[in-house]
Amino acid sequence: MRIIAGKWRSRRLVRPETELTRPMPDRVKETVFNILGHHYQTPGELPAIHVADVFAGSGSMGLEALSRGARRCVFYERGRAALEALRANIEALAVGDSATIVTTNAWTSAHTDPDGRPFDLILLDPPYRDSADATPTGKVPTFLRRVVADPDSPLLVVVHHQGDTAFSPETESSWRIVDERLIGSNRITVFAR
């Protein structure tokens, strides 16, 4: 695993020593950040936005966002092995005050950062079993309903899930799907408000 672009380009990341965490393939991560660069009209970079990396694992996605210009990232992770890798990666990159780790239940707490500020971008990469139910009572649609957005901030939620799960625009009526990509057995769905 590595950082693909930005100020920490090519830096290697520590991977959790567990089968419970699946790393994001570089091809999928690159696709996500190409989508985001196009959305924000900053190819290869991100503006100084406020990001949440939910089910962060090693922190690969949030650290990529910081490397590309995001101002701050809050990492939500509870797994012991994943937390060890995440802390090691944050320390190795000397991220400083730009990163905060939160160990509470991400499904219920990752809607605003610990200071109460809304996020501009949420990178949601739950275990596949938790994102398999695309019905309105599934975990991802329930999460989307709980997210509190600042009406002046155009919030995006990027969900990484199995390719055979497809969310529909009716998943949650206050959101619209602005992009969706199938990459091998992975799917990325981008929701906007």
C-alpha cells in the first residue's frame, strides 16, 4: 500500500496484520480521487476540505486526501490491529494536527467531527457485509439519513462496496447519485446532497 499522489507521493503505508481489514486496491483508490478531482475541478488534488475516513483501516484513503491538499481528516476506526497501523502511518507521515482518530461506533458517530463541524467529504468503506443491504433499512442508507450537512457546504459521500451491490437514487431521497463505477469486483458510489 502506498500514497499515490500529492506531497507524500509514493510513501509506503503500514498494513494492518489482520484478515478483518481489507486494503483498498490502488486502482480503486486512484479512481476515487480522479472522480473527486473532477468534481472539485482540481485534477490530481483536493481543495482545503474537511474529510472523514470512516472505517479507516490503515488510513489509506484519508491520508491520500491529506496528501492531495485536504485541510483535515477525522479517521474513524475501532479495530485494534487497524488502529496500530493507522497510528503508525500518521506518525510516519508527521501529519500533526491535520489528523484526528475517533474510536467510537462510526455508524452512529461519523456525521460531524468531534468539534461539531460538518464534513465536506465522507469516505465510507465499511465491511462488505455491512454494505450489502441497499434497501432503505440497510446500514449505508440509514447512515446517509443520519448525516448532518451544513446547507452551505456541498457534502459528498463516497461509498466503497462490493460490485454486486447497487444503490438506487431512491435509497435515500435527500441524496442523489452523482457517479458510480464498477472496478473489477469493487464498486464506488458517490452520493451528493
